[in-house]
Amino acid sequence: MPDRPSDRPADRPAEVLAELPAGAAAPATAPAAATGQASGTGQGVAVVTGATGTLGTALVSRLAAAGLAVLAVSRSGDAVGAGERACLAADLGSDGAVAAIRAALPPGELSIAVHAIGLPSAPGVMDVDPGLLARSVDLKAGGFLRLLRAVRDRIVPGSRLVAVGGHLGIEPTEHAPLAGVANAALANLVRQLTGPLGRLGASVHLVAPGPFESPRVEALAAAKAAGRGVAAEQVRAEMAAEYPSGRLPSAEDVAQVIALLRDPAAGVLNGSTLFADAGVRRGIF
């Protein structure tokens, strides 16, 4: 029978963290106070997956400007050109990504790791390929767990692990089954990780932005406009009108919210979901 949470010693890593390949190093356990920028001296390390996407690029730029050594991970491995220390081609849907990321990490303790991969568009829930649905969950939730295992031996008090989800995981629609199901699974995983990471003095966070300015949103607006026989500018104006501010957030806005989690006080937000949607959601929870 599995141990009850109260039976576990405070420093015992839970099984969700413990399944590492043979030879993997144990996590750092130094008792230093949380700082949000790692507990030791020297340059902190940041890892961003989905680094060549709109949000990923903004994150790399923001974290590099903060003085972190950024490893930019993407399927292509293309240079981001936003101040990253190194680039890496890795598929977060494959277990091979764990060793690849671990080997490519710059020297130093982990300040923040952000899982920011996006998902492809797909048909509605009645027509979507079930295999694609499973693949999406593996990329989002499984990919976050692989990222965590890749950086586990660099985690110190104050390290932040951040998953980028979305409001469709909480407010599902029949038109976006991949994002809805995958982000719901990701939210569940984040809550499971609060204990294991909290006992290491680190924290885990889910950031759920709504639509933000990006080529993908532009393409969606153009497709809606074509279907209705109206100008794309009209659809864009209608989208912007849904926001109290009258505009969609930018990727830089969302990246700034994520970067703020490096603050020492952000540890109290362990396990929380931050809705970086500029007020477009109307739900209470």
C-alpha cells in the first residue's frame, strides 16, 4: 500500500520525481533560503521549451535580459537570436529529451524552467483523431514531466518550474479538443507536483493565458473572416472588444508575468494557476 502523505519524511522525493534513468544525480538539498534565483552564487540557469514560438522567443529574451544562462529548446533547434546561451533540438514527446536537455544545460543552478510548447490546430471533438489527442496530452503533461526530470539535479531552493497551459483546460469548447484535454491534464499534474517540489524548497506554477498577439491568432482571425465573408480587420476588432482594455495581450506581456515568478515571494504561489488573460475570462474559478 502506498505511503500516506503524512507517512513520508519531509525530504523524501515522491514517485513522480523519482523515476529517473540510472545514474541521474540526486536533487540539491542545501538548506539555503529561497531566493527565486537559485541559492548559490554565479549565473542562474533557465530552460525554455517551445523556444522558437512567439511566447517562447519572448521568454528567452526576457530571461536572458535578466542575466540568466538560457537553454532554448525546440523541435528544430534553430537559434532564437534573443540572447540565449545555447539551443537544442529535442522532442518533448520523447523520453530521449530528458538526457538531451540534461547534457545541454549550462553550468549553474536552476532559476526557472518553462514548458511553453504549443499544440497544432485540429478538427472539433467529434472528428479529431484520438491518437492526436493522446499525443497532445503527452506533449503537454508528459513533456513537462520530462523537462522536470531533465533539470532535477539542478533544482535548489527558490527554483521555479512553470507550465504554460490555457483557459480551454478549464472552459472547454467542442472546437478545441486538443488544447482543452491536454491543458486540463497539465493542470492536474501541476497540482500533483506541489508537494514533491515544495519539499525541495522549489515551486511549480501553471500560467494560463488567453489568446495573445501572435501569427496563430492572426491566422484564426483571417479564417473566421473568410468564413463569414467579412474583412479580417473586423474580426480582429471584435476580438479586441472582448477585452476590458480593448486590446489583446502581447507575448511580451505574458512573458513578463512568467518572469515575475522568479521573485522570492512567488514561492507562496506554489501549485497555483495564474490567468494571464487580461480579464477576457468571465468565470469565477
